[in-house]
Amino acid sequence: MCLNLEHSKFYKNSMQKCGISAEGAGWKNSEAQMWRFEQMVKVIKDKSCFSINDIGCGFGCLCQYLQNKEYTDFKYVGYDISDVMIKSALKLCTENDNCCFLKTDIKYNTVMVSDYCVASGIFNLKGEDINETSWLKYILDTLEMFNKKSKLGFSFNMLTKYSDIEYMKKELYYADPCFFFDYCKRNYSRNVALLHDYDEYDFTIIVRKDL
């Protein structure tokens, strides 16, 4: 998802270099992107008859992932603030009648209520000009939106502070998984899972609503 000029430049350069692909959306490769999808969709209780918001949808690869994994009768809405991402997603998913893509703003004012909200990678690229306090506020505001816009639950991933120091970059945000687990547990639900047992330098939080 593109949040400011630095983000816009990053994704524009990625697309020019790698095209409409996982790498073009800022991921290491397609396998890494699919592995993260596998963690996030664990929030979905039943594989049919649900609605889902994909926040920072990029090219809409999650919709294709769900279909390939035999999820059925679902309504998918992808949101991004990048015009280029939305236009590319529409071209890729023309045959998918159960999905649509909408442009949103940085405050996600256009996001509609659905059963689930998911977000992959939107909290990673902070940029060198944004301090961590401001970025944390943005993250917590976004989690509040997830909670308000999801009826059954939400999930998201973040880079972990347990990454190898020599590979950490100033423009990226490395989060404390214990903080976010505790925050979601205290503020949103008793049913929260922290997934940090897969071979990537990030973690996934799953919040299942108390019904």
C-alpha cells in the first residue's frame, strides 16, 4: 500500500523493475507472498459464504489465492490508495465476479463492514522520514479500523524485531510481536493468536471476535 511520496516512489520503481508480480508489490518472491497468505487466512472459520476486505490489496493476489485454495461463495473487496495498483488488479481479476477493487484514502474512510479484514505488508515500509512514534499511531489507528469494519475477525502481519540486525533497514518498521499480541488481547478479543513459527522475518496476528 502506498501512503506517502516515499511509498509511491518505492512501489513505482518496483513495478517498473519487476512488473505485475509479487516482486513488483515489494515481496521477495511469490512463494514468500503465498506463505504469508497462508498464515493470514487462518482467521477464516469456514471456507465458504463469507466476505473479506483486503487492505492494501496491491494486485489482488489474495483473491486468486482464495480461489486456488477452494474457498467458495465469498465476496472479496480489495482496497488500496494507489491508482496503479487498483488498475492492475482490475486487469488481473476480470474473470472473478466475486471480487472488486476500490480506491481508499490513508484513513480508510471508504472501507465497508465485512466478516473479515486482512492486511499483508502494509505496516512494513515506514520510510526514513517518519519516526517510530508516528508510525505506531498509524498502526494502532488502522487496527481500530480493522476492529470496527470486521464482524468475525481480522489478521495482519508485521516485520519482527527479532530479525537479524545486519539485515535490518532504516526505512522498515520492526515490531514487537508481544506488544501487538497483548494490545489486541486487551482491546479487541479474548481469542488472539500470535503466529511466529514460520520461516520468515515477520509474524502474523489473528484476532477472532468474541460472539
